[in-house]
Amino acid sequence: MEKYRAITATGIWIEMRDTRNRIAHEYLPDEQAKLYRAIVGPSATELRHVWSTIGGDSA
């Protein structure tokens, strides 16, 4: 997807996938809070970029 400029960097997507996997298996509230902060930061920016690149509505 990076080749088609749908994503800005493969590394960000790998981090997002790893974060998603940790969320699915994390049960401690403090750790969950850290993971969700990662989602609303860089991950949210990347997801908005992808959405606009593939023709999604602007958010």
C-alpha cells in the first residue's frame, strides 16, 4: 500500500497492527490507557490519510 501512497510508511502500519493485537489481549487498565493514547495519536493521523487517499469522506 505504501507503493500506491495509500499509507505513509509500512512501519506505522506494523506498529498499528501490533497495538491492535496488544489491545485484544491486555486487561490492565493502565496498559489499556497507554494503548488507546497510541491509537488517537499517530494511528489516527495515518488512518485519516488512508481514508482520504482511498476516496473516503472527509472527517
